[in-house]
Amino acid sequence: MNFYKKLTPFYNLALFYFVVSFILRVVLFFHPITQSSFTFFESLKIFSLGLISDFFVFVVASVFLWLYLIFISNSKYNKPSGYIILGVLLILFIYVASGKSIITEYGGALPNIVLIFIGIKTALFALLLFLPKLRNKIRYWLFAFVIFLYVLLILQNGLSEYFFWNEFGVKYNFIAVNYLIYTNEVIGNIMQSYPVIPLFSALFLITGIFTYFILKRSGNYIESIPTCIEKLKISGIYIVLFVISLIAIPLLVKTENSKNVFVNELQANGLYKFYLAFENNKLDYFEFYKTLPNKEAFKILKQQFPTISGQTTQRTIASDSAENRKNVVLITIESYSAEFMKMYGNEQNITPFLDSLAQKSLQFTNLYAAGNRTVRGLEAVTLCLPPTAGESVLKREDNKNKFSTGAIFKQKGYNVKFMYGGDAFFDNMQDFYSGNGYQIVDKSSFSPEEITFSNVWGVCDEDMYNKAIKIMNAEAKKNKPFFNHIMTVSNHRPFTYPNDKIDIPGDIKSRDGGVKYTDYSLRKFFEMASKQPWFKNTIFVIVADHCASSAGKTELPLDKYRIPAFIYDPAGKPEKHNQLMSQIDLMPTVFGLLHFSYESKFFGQDVLKSDYKPRAFIATYQDLGLIKDNVLTILSPKQQVKQFDLQVNNKPGIAPEYQIDYNEIPMKTERTDLINETISFYQTASDMLKYKKYQK
């Protein structure tokens, strides 16, 4: 019984973790974004296997608690061992502080973190050594701090998982890892999106309350420090559980195999999901995915591009008309789902300008975003290739001198710029675009008087458009055509924008408001642009970077990838193009409208050509999809392949070309031809990037 009491810090914290995890699962289970119903057995699986997974993850996560507890003792402060240990700690501190330690070679913040840790450890050891009368009190408060820290991290993780689900409809994934890198924008976004001071005040208060009760039930460990034998028993039990946990956790992940993605996500442990995302941020297609012999993959690709050699996608695009070197303005709109627009069934009238502009434009009614992040949208319209596994090309080390839309415009004598209202350092945009020949205009280019409103993401869209008009007016005087790619920021959480612009106040932080303000800003931009002498000689390309949300029952829910896209030419005639197409096809289609002749490596195609074969690419960082012939084929790591028959859910009052809701029904009989074609596209794209064949 006495030995059982020595385990109280472990099982009290474990019990607290299980309760928090259970409550979190219940909340996420009934969350509005969880657009699914669950059978009894699915619900049982979510909560039972989820609890077991939580147990093993907690065992691994409590390794620091175990290390802290087993080193608590009085004997180490006896003479001369206490002075020897203090001396070693001081020497170690001086060694790291010298700047010549092994730690220093790793660079970054690590040396400072290690130095602070050793410094605190040395100071605390000295206090306990030289103040024996206060040793018990100091040790108690240190013990209380460790318990407080564990309780705080458990609660903080629960909150973080909730807010991440609220944003993306999944547990931690690749995006969460990225958020650790761009802490300034992410923390700023949180600060502006949520009532942080009340939230964290409540968090610390609740942490303090639970710490008090856990301390009352666990304090006997510190009041009667275990003997060496007891510590060996504790360590033996812990090490056995630790080893079992390392084996069990990956096995439990294999049970996350439901056809309903929400079942898998709710069952999963968020901390382990974060670890997996961190480990798998780089995915080599040839190691993790189903492949074909390379020659066969390029042979299948040749059916799409008959004039390629069979080793690259290089081919000649020849126009039968004289080139028309009009200016081109490409506007990629942040998080703009097709479902926001009236034509796709929205009844809130939040996109009045785009609704009207669509009727005057070449309108692409059946276009899909390549991915679910801004970097994927930028990659799609800039490089015009399928979204390869892992991180976007924008954020890879080998991201420069690529074959890009900007490179084609430069060949044709255009000035080429990338404009972004925020800090282009975010998501590696500056490194990518400057490394591919674009001039960068970002927030740092704005003078104070040019900024009327900004939030953590950057200046409001109106300020960006005002700046763009100034730049384009100056460019027009140089007698050279210009290509300007503008990336918007206002339609992003926290959805703040200037008040008194639209009928939804900017300080209520509403997504509908973000959408409507973005639409309002576009109208103001076109009003200004239409008064400029260069306007009638300019083509405007408007497309979303990705949808507002990617959450759904399946790995790749089609309605979460459908985006609006238009090409507006003031001198052109309105037209609808209803064929299935991909975001990567948009700029090659623009080149076709301009009658450009050029050497192309693009996987994207001019969809207005008679030989275009409809298909679309959609992906996460690891699930790679091809839509063709009403079939969705998905390639996943570990050489997995899934296929779904797509059956449209017709909504009354919406034209057939604007129907976006599909049932994805698992296919009983494989379409091998589509599997091979999907492999061909993604394998050859990966090959082109890996072996530097996609350079300009």
C-alpha cells in the first residue's frame, strides 16, 4: 500500500489527462464542423481505442516526470558529493556559456535554451545545498511547479486541439508543424482572433485549481521520498510500460482505418499526430508511394502531351496567331470557397461584385484548388505542376530558378512582380519569388501614410490595391507590359478590416465579413483600375488560393476544393467554360488567350484547346488525388491506393455546372487505367523536381 502511494503523481496526472481528453473528444464529436453521423460501433471505437491510445501516449510523455522524481533525494547534498555535483554543474555552465561547446555548433536558439536550463539547475542545486533548513519547502514548491507545468500543458494542448479542429476539422497535422516556424504571425493571429487575456487568465486559474487538488493527492511522494529500492521498482514498472507504449502506439494508429475520416481523427491522439507530422514533413514519393517503372510513367504521361520526349515534360507550344502582349494582373484571393458565391447557392449576398464580374468574364465553373494551403495555391498558379508529396515547393530548399509563369512573362519582355500585403518572409514567399525572378512588393515597401489599416497578416486589401495601382501607373509609363501577381490577406482569421466599409462591422471578426470586405475591396480596385489608361490593355485573372476549410468525411472532400476562377478582359466577351479543370491549368490558358508561343514544361494545359482532356488534381501534404471520369483516385503513403465513385448531390435551384456536393462512394472494382494515370502524373512531377528537370 505504501509503495502504491509512491505512484500517485503518475496516476493522478494520468487520470487528469484522460478526463481532459475524453471531454475534448465529446466536444469535437458534437462540433458543427464534424459534419458526420456515427454508428454505435464507430462511437465505441472513437472513445475506447482513443482512451487506450491516450494511456500509452501519456506514458511516453511522462518520461520527464519520471526523470525528475527519481532524482529527488537528500543524500546527494551530503559532503563531499554535493560540492562535487555543484562544481560539475558550474563547469558545464561555463563550458556552454563560452560559445565553444558542441551545443553551439547546432546554432539557433538551442545554445541559449541549454544555457538557461543548466543555469536554473545550478542555481536551484546551490539553494538546496546551502540552505538545508529550507530544503523541504523549496523542494515542495519545485514539485508543485512541475505538477503545475504538466497540468498547464495538458489543458493548453486540449485548447490548442480544439482551436485547430475549429479551423481545419482535423487533429494536429503538417500545418501545426508549420505554425511552430512562423510564430510571429501565428501568435499574432491567435491574439487578434480570440479573447486571449480572459482565455489565458481562465486557463491559469483552472490550472492552479487542479494543481492544488493533484498536489493534495500526490504530496506524499515529496513528504516521504522513496528509498533507492522503491525508486528501482518505480523505474522498472515505468520502463516496461514505456517500451510497451513505443510498440503499442504505432499499432493503434493502424486501427485508424475507417472510411469516415472524422472517425479516424477523433480516435487519434493529437500529440502523436503532431509527432507524425513533424517526422513526415518531407515525403519522398519514390519511397512512400506506389510507383511504375519510370519509362512507363512517362509513356502514360505522353498520352496527355504527345510531343514530349518521354523523360521530361518539355514541349513546344505554338500559336497560330500573333502574340498579344497585354498586361496581366493575377489576383489570388485568400481562402475563397466557391460556396461563398451566389451562383453556387449562397443566399447571403456576400460576394455581390464577384457575382457581377463573373457574368462579364471568361468563367471557369468546374475548377479545383490543388491543395488546402496558400503555398499550394501559389505553387499551382506559379509552377503549374501537380502538388507533390510533402511540403510545397515554395518551402523547400531547392525552390529557385524553376520553370514558372513569371519566367515565361520575362521571356516576353514583361516586368514581373509579386505583391503581398503582409511580410513576404511568411511561408517562404520572399525566398521563392525572388529566387524565381520576381520583384517583391510587401508590407515593408509601404510608407506609413500608405497604411490605413493592418492586422497581424498585413495591410488591408484596400491598402494593397491602392499600392498596386500606384505601381502599375508607374510601370505603364515604361512602355513595357507588366505581370503583377497580387496575394490578398483580409479574408483570413481574425477577419478584421476597416469599419464602415460594408454592412458587417470589421471588429466582430466574422468570416462572412472577411469574404464581403474582400469582395468590396476588389470592387474598389476595379473602379480605380478602370480609370487608368492601361486598363483596357490588361487581362485580370482572379482565383482563390484554396477553400476556407478542408474538413470533411473523406480524405479529399471535393466540395472543400472547389474554387471560383475568372479571366476578365475589358475588351473580351463573357463566356462559361464548364469542363473539369485544375488550378494548374489557369495560367497556361491565359498564355493561350495571349497567343504566346513558348517552350513549356508545365503540367498545366490550355483548357480551351480542342485536345484538352478534363481532369483535376487535389491533395493534402500526403494524400494525392486525381479527379477524372467521375472517379477520385487517391495515392497515399505506404503504397496505398483508394478509388471513389463520385455521385453528385443535386441541390434544387442551382445550375448543373455549379453543383459542388458529391458523395464519394468506395469502388468495389478498381479502374486500373486511372490508378496508373494518377501514378504517372504524380511520379513524373516528383521525378522532374527531384532530378532538377523543372529548372527554367
